[in-house]
Amino acid sequence: MARGKKKTRAAPSSKGPRSHRGGRKGSGDAVVSGGKGAGGGGRPPKGAGGRPPKGSDREGRASGSGQGSLLQRFIQWREDRKRRREARYLLKEVRRIFRWKYRREKVGHEVVARVGEAAEQVRAALRARPRDPAALDEALGLLEELVDAHLSFARKSTIREYTEAIGMAAGVAIILRFFVVQPFKIPSGSMIPTLQVGDHIFVNKFSYGLRVPFTTNPPRRFWTWGSPHRGEVVVFIHRQKPDQDFIKRVVAVGGDRIKVIGEVIHLQRGGKGPWKKVQRRYVPGDCSHMDRNERDNTWYKVEGCQRFTETLDGNTYTTVYVPTHFGQMRDYPPVAQFQQTALPVGFGFQRADKVVDPYRVPEGNIFVMGDNRRNSTDSRDLGEVGFIPYKYVKGRAMVVWWSWGPESFRWSRVGHVLH
């Protein structure tokens, strides 16, 4: 309804009619449609018993649970919300324009004072309880007129607003990408069945610290907090190939002693106490999966494997052991390699001839293994991966958000949380 028109409000009292100056419908008053009643007075005509006749707005307000009333209230709520959002935006724009002294001097003190008074009226209308849409409309209209007349030279253009919005979104995305969450694609089957070839995952880069972007060999951190725990799936930088990232499961941490005998992991946590086997249980049933040859990018099916569930520090996961013609059985430590004194252990930590305890993981390092135990290049390969320093760990794998198999999209993989 146009601003400034007078409406008549139904008044059940015996006093004469009272005019109400309102803005839009929805200010909280029941508006009587049809203008003045019989006899030219402002009071609506009464029916039998002195009650307003059916169809009057007073009765409509009393029974306002109808669909029309609910729809009208919703529309009024939306309009009021839009109006208040516009008011807040205009106030913010005025503050931005007057932030600079040369702009205030350009328009003069009189204009600054008038705009300030109008802005204060808008703030008062926003704070008013109960809300008065008519007062807010009037104050907002006055402020818009003043801004358009005197401050249009400093207002943001539509192109600038869109540019700033896009730039802000891009900035947030870059910050998230480099410091918080990063997507990765799984190209190989070393983590089957936890991760399938073609899975796309999110990695939490904020888990262990704030890393300096574009530093790989060695990587650097702004701050470090926390450290990888046994059983977690982590992404780390391959030290021999810094442009490549590997994903494996943490089996032992710095200070632990570890050995793998008959493909069974034995741990001595903290290097003290007795050796304990990692709990595992055979999973009966058929075992097969699809894998991909990274050399020629061809898919092949692996059958006849065995599955085991392992529990390590409260993390339960499934491992798979493929037939030997698809992989090889490997224990740890490889005594024959340690006897070759020319072989560096863990890429330059200690030479094999100076290793006092080949079972111990150096402090500040982790020992990792793939869940596809016979088809994984991991810490058991001292000359290839070895021990992983904490600073080379990028983050902890969280969830699968996309997965594409050899033939089609795998909906069942989407949302799979990694343990």
C-alpha cells in the first residue's frame, strides 16, 4: 500500500473514529477494507447484538488461523525482513563513505549533519519495539534521498559489489584450500579396502598444525600442535619425490618399537613393556576387488584375497592380503638390508652400520603401512619410504566426497568416513 495513505482501524470502544497513518500492511493493526461505514463515521456498522458483521477485519483477526491470514503474515514478515536488511546495508554504506575525511569535507558539514540525523532515525526505527514499519519506511526513504542527492559519487557500483563478492569467495576458498581442507584423489590400490581407486577425499590440514604453503622439501610450519596417532589415515609428502603425496595408515609413532613377523604386527609402545600383537580377526567370505595398474592405467580384478579386521588404539579397520602373484609377503625389519651398511635407514637419519636398535621408530617420526598389506609401498621399504617425520605429514584423511569406479559412479562410497 502506498506510503502516507490514511486507513481506519476498527475500534470497539465508544469513542469516535481514530485515523491511523500506516505504511505497508502488516504493522499489527487490523485494517478495515471498504473505507468509512454507514453514515460516514469511522466506526464499522454493528450487526445483531452489537457485534461487527461477518467479514469485518476484527473477526478476521480473531480467527486468523485461516490459510489467507497465514499467507499474509508470511508475506508481511518477508517484506519487513527485506526492509530491515536494506536499512542495515544503507547504514553500513554511509559509515563506509564517511570513514574518509576528504569525503566529509567535500560534501560539507551541513550535509554530514543531515545525513547523520537521518541515519540516527533509521537506527531508532530498527531498535523500536514493537516494530513500526511505517516509521522505518519514512526514515529509510529520507536517508535514501539524502544519499542519492549528495553521496552518489562514493557509492559502490553494481560491478564493484559483484567483484568484491566474488573476490571474497575466492579468498575464502584459497584459505580453506591451503590451510584447512584439501581434496585428494586416490590413484592406486595400496589402501584397499579402506580407500578404493578413484576415490576423492577431503584431508584436514589443520589437524597437526598450520603449514607454510609451497614448502615441500623440507616443509615448514607456522605453528605445530598435536601429532599423528596410531590407527589414523594420513597424507604425507614423499621425501624422495616431493611432488608426490602418499596416503597410509599410522601403525607406530616416535619411540615405539615395531616388528612384523608372519605379517602380524607386534608393538612395544613407547619402547617399554612387553611386545603385544595388534588385535586382528579373520573375516570369512569371498574376497575380491578391482585394482588399477598405474603403468598402463588398466583395471584388473583381484580374487582369492583374505580380509582381516584390526584394532589399534581404538581404531578398527579392515586390511586385505592379496595372493602372492599380485603382491609379496614382507616382514619387518629386513635384517638383510640392515646388514648392508651402505643402505641409509629412513633417508639419512642413520646409516645402517650405526643403527643400535633397528626396531625403534625415531622420535618425531611415524611408521606407516597400507591396508593392502602385500601391495603397498610403505615404511617397510626403508630405501623407498622409511620413517616419516611429523613435518612431512600434510593432514588426516576425513571423508570420501566423490568416487568413480572402472565403469560408473559409486554412490555407496560418497560420505564414507575414514577410520
